[in-house]
Amino acid sequence: MKLFVLLLLSCFHLSFSSSTYNAIFNFGDSISDTGNLLLSGGASKVFPGIASLPYGSTFFGRPTGRCSDGRLIIDFIAEAFGLPFLPPILTQNQSFVHGANFAVAGATALDASFFEQRGFVGLTNYTLNLQLQWFEQLIPSLCHTTEDCRAYLSKSLFFVGEIGGNDYIHPTMAGLSFEEVQTYVPFVVETISNAVERLINLGAVNLVVPGTPSVGCMGQILTMAVGNDDGDDYETETGCLKKANNVMKQHNDLLRHEVAKLRRKHPHVNIIYADLYQPVIQFFRSPSYYGFKSNPLRACCGGGGPYNFDFKVRCGEPGSSVCGDPSSSLDWDGDHLTETAYHQVAQFWLKGLNANLRNDMK
């Protein structure tokens, strides 16, 4: 069984040639936000807990705005390429010559107007389009002539995502069904594809496009379903919510197909689809094999309940509690994974099990 799992994961191997990068630029949401939501002041309204311990306790010893107990996938990627952790773009008096992080917790791929036209007001205005605007505004400080900029950007690594999960999660939290939000998938994927094209036109040559994880396994989604479900709503192997995961599968299938089209359209550019769903769902299917000792569906930090998630008492807020050993847990706070889980995902990508970031870029 273990060998089968490894062979299954290796099917997603896409190769990048060994290279050294000047910088890494990252766009996304809470899976890779290294502090932008906190610096924006928006955390106090939508996610006050991330400003307090135990966020950041495992590695940094203090909250940094990362939605985990420690480092994120993008942190481990930067370390692997010998680059510093990506500073949030909203950091003042900061050099971004070695890269910048434009991701904001809660961000959506689609603009707010998309949701407003459908009678839904999103939780944030920090969209992928805005993050790209921030990058375009930053470019003149990184290079000067068109030739210099193309040379600099050609030696940089771009992560376009993970983003898109919130485009489905936010509406369901407002009462829409997963069947309704599933109709958003083509629009979300098209927006991500357009973002990749926009970066290529600016001079990007090496791009990674991650898919969305299995959010139907996270405490927040599972708690929301309590009382509105039956036994058939859950996956037998994992206990995860089928409808939520099905939306992510459709998103990832279409995104993978779109990345293949982009590769054909831009043969001089290296574009990799990095599978986030497969490694995470394998953690939930075989937690002990990957070193997770606690119930994988139960958050390490939270306010109680069957999944240790309470909408009124979130991790980091008064009344919440944290497990004794976050490294043995998979789910950190009901929305995000622990540092240990993120480290394993990064290793899958770097070693070529779900994308080969070390050896596939030219």
C-alpha cells in the first residue's frame, strides 16, 4: 500500500532544470501569506487570532501573520533555493530584490464585482488582480531598462497560488451550496490563467501554479456541515466532506488542463502545475504513515467541538486552547495545516513527487 501511494504521487512529476534564482515572487491567500493581512490592519476584523500566540510558536516564537504554528510551504521553498523568507509586500522600508510575497489571507482570485453581481459581498478586496498591480508597481524599483527587467525576471521564480479556494469557501460560509459555487470554477481558473499570461508578458519565464487542497477535510468546513448532513456526505476513507472536495477536484482538473494549454502556447516558458490536493488527501488517508499521531480531522488549536473548531472562539482568541505537540497534528486551526504538514508538501514538490521545483526550471 505504501509503495502504491508513492507511485501514485510520482505520477504528478513534472521536471524543471537545475537553476539558481535571484528572487521568488508569490501570489495567493492564507496558505502562503507571510504577513500582509496582519500588516494591512484587516486581521482585526476577519482573523484577529493570527496576531496572537500560538500562531508562529513552533518556529518564530511569535505571531508573524502566517496562518500556522510555523513556516509555510513558500518558506521551505525559499530555504531550499538559498533565498531569504519572502517579505510581505506591505512591509515598510524593505528591500524586495530577492523577492516579495503578495499573498493575503482571505484573498480571492475573482474580483469583488463577480460576487456582487451574484448578490454576495466577499470578505476582502485583496484579489489576485490587486496583487498583480502591486507587483507591476514594484518592478521599477527592481530594475530599470526593459532589457534589465526581462533578464532579472527571467531569473526569478513565480508562484501563482495557491489561490481560488476562498472563491468557493466564502460563498458557502454565506449560505450558498457547494453545487452553486461549483459553477464558479471556470471563471476562477480563467482568472488564474490570465494572471499567468500577464506575468509572462512582463518577462516571467519560470512559473509554478499550485492547485487547491482538500478543504473538505478541514475543521471549519466539517463544523459547518454538522447538523446539515448524513452519512453519505462523507468520504469513507477519510471522513472528509465529499461535496467540498469535489469542488476542489473540479477546480484542479480544469486548472491542470489550463496549465497544459499555457505550456503549449508558450514553449519558451517553464510552467509547472504543483498538485496540492494529492499530498494533503494522502495525509488524511494515512496519517500515521506520515507521522501524524492525532486525529487528523481535529484541529490542534481551537475552541472545542468535535473538530476543535468554533466559529465564535477561533484559534488565538480568548477561550481557545492548543494541543501539546503541533508536530503530531495535521490540521492546525480548522482552516490551515501545521508547519509539519506544510514541510512535507514542500518536500513532495521539491523531490518531484507532485512537481519537481529543483530540476525542472531552465
